[in-house]
Amino acid sequence: MKKFDVPIIYRSPLIAAIKNKRRDQDKMKKDFTPTLLNYGPLKIYLARHFGFCYGVENAIEIAFRTIEENPGKCIFLLSEMIHNPQVNADLLQKGVRFLQDTHGKQVIPFETLTKDDVVIIPAFGTTLDIEKQLTEIGIETYRYNTTCPFVEKVWNRSEQIAKKNYTVIVHGKPTHEETRATFSHASAHTPTIIVNDMNDALTLSKYITGEKHADSFSQDFAGKFSAGFDVHKNLQRIGVVNQTTMLASDTQEISDFLKQVICTTYKLDDKTIEQRFADTRDTLCYATNDNQSAVYGLLEQEADLAIVVGGYNSSNTTHLVELCEAKLPTYFISSEEKIMSEKSIQHFDIHTKSEKITENFLPPDRPVKILMTSGASCPDALVEGIINKLQSFFAVTVSVEEVLQTLD
């Protein structure tokens, strides 16, 4: 796989050495058992896969290179590069400005831009309407486009099934940048609708079967379907694609459910189902799958608590938190500073969407066993910083070489 030039501030000698060693031991990526970092009274179990994915490293390399290549120019990011506060703060410090917030609200009007300005498209991609607006100003949107190749793969698959007259069902968060972009690209070719979760899929199924009257469709799916959507006509042939950072198991569950609804409604079987349901399993992102599979492997290890590291508005990280907190106490933090002391931790509650402080988060018994992973937009340096902070509470210091020796 391609190697990217990621700034050294995001790298970690410890994590890089561990990942390289695991990669050498498991070239086919079939072993999802965690890596044990044994510090005696502290045992940290690192997920097999975590941290920067291909798309994120690609976006970071392009963004920082763009800054170097355009001294003196006004450089803008359409919105957050990725959902990580440190990376976005570093870009802002270098003079980059955001045109929109993560929900698409305009911060700097497009009308103030000129053709000489540089606009970087984030890893999530953007809508066709925004591309058109920027192009009309004279800005070359493709020159500094960091859209993840796996997001573009979803767009391409949507276009392919659109040519076969399938309606596209997008499993994603309606306000997420990537889902808005995928919806835009898909709806340019075929009727498109967004389902946020299984509840949305259950509601949609009732329109497929005719249990619900078409008159209530616009209320049930307000803001989540393309213009001119015909409930009677456009739900007869469908295909499901996803926001690549959603839980793969959720996408598969929704896809399997809607496939069964189509089968039952139109009396089809596995041999004839393709008449009305497109096979789109190849749109699931490899990194999302790997990171989620690694967390399932991580959770097989008995532990006292889990720490998940990443940006609080990161969709893929939030799903890792969901998986962990279903089994044990889980603390979602953005950096080592959130571990205030060996007694207190400030962490993000994904249900209330706010930070809170938990006291006595480390149990008194020894050894303390901690599961750890991070999101696809989280620098490895942050993970190492947290490991070092935890070590300091137990008065242990171990070199990278000593840690690697324990992995043999």
C-alpha cells in the first residue's frame, strides 16, 4: 500500500513499531487479537487495527503539501479536513480557513472567493452543487481534492446501479458531510433516499409493502429523499450503499432486512432477487471493517475498562465507543489532557453529546487491565501520549525496544 508523507507531529515511534511488527506477523490481516503492552501493574491491550486509514493519510499529505506549494495565497478548506481537533487546529494555525462548519452552514461566503484562491475539498467529499459554485468562480476543485478513494467508490457503485434503474438507499447520518456528498452524487443519477438506522429501514419497508400510504412519506423522510421521489415507482428496485464510517454490521443488517422485504413482497428467491435488489456489499470500507473487527477481537479480552481516542464528532470513532460500552466501562477522550489525574478523567458521553468527569476511573486492584483503540482520523501520537500518561500513574517506564521484545 502507498506510503504517505504525514507530518512527524502525528507519528509515534512506539505505535509504528508495534504496527509494523504485527503486520510482519500477520500479513493477511486474519489475526484480530489485541497487542498486550505489559507494564506489570498496568496492562494495556491495543486493538489490532486503529488510527489513520488510507483516506485520512492521503488527505493530510495533500493538505500540508498544498500549504507549502502556495505561499502567500488564501487557502480555504471547504469544511473540517477530517474529524480530529488536533489536525484541524494545526491547519488553522498555518492560516487555512474553513468555508463551512461540519453541518454545511456557511462561515465564509463563496461570493468573497476569487479564482486565485485555493480551496481544499475534505476527505468526506462534497456535493455537486458546491462543486458547481466553486467552478463558476474559477476555482479548480479537483486540483486539491482530498476525497477518500473509498468514498468515491461508493459514488461510482451508486452510478453503476443507477444505470440499471435501481433506486439508491444510503445508510448514513443525514447531516454528515460524507452522507450529504454521497446523496448528492447518487441523486444526480437516480432517485435516492437516506436511512439513518434500522427504525428508518422499518418505516421504509412499510412503503415497499404498501402498509403505509404514500401521503405520509414526505413527513417520515423529510429532508432525506431526492426531488420528485415517487413512492409507488421508486421503491420497486433498490440497492443499499453506506456512509463508509457507519457500523458495517448495521449496514449489513439493514441491507439484509430490505432484501428480505423485497423478496417477500415480489415473491423472489436468491436466484431472482437481482431483478429488484442490487448487490452492493463491495462498498463497505476496508478500514472501517478492519477497525471494527479489531474491536470485536479486543472485547474478547477481559479488562477493567476501555479507552477510545478520537474526535468527538468522528462517526467511525463513535461507533467504536458503542461497541466497547456495550461490554464494559468506556471512556471516549480526545487527548492525554483529558486524563486529569489517576483519579479523574474528562470524557465525552455520546448519548448526551457532552463531556463529563468520572472520578476513580482506575480500579484499585492490580494489575489494571485497559483496552485501547482509536478512530481512523486519530494520530498515533495521541495514543502514545495517553499510554505514557497512564504509565506515569504506575511508576513504570519501559523503552520501545523492551515493549517490542515482549511481543515475540
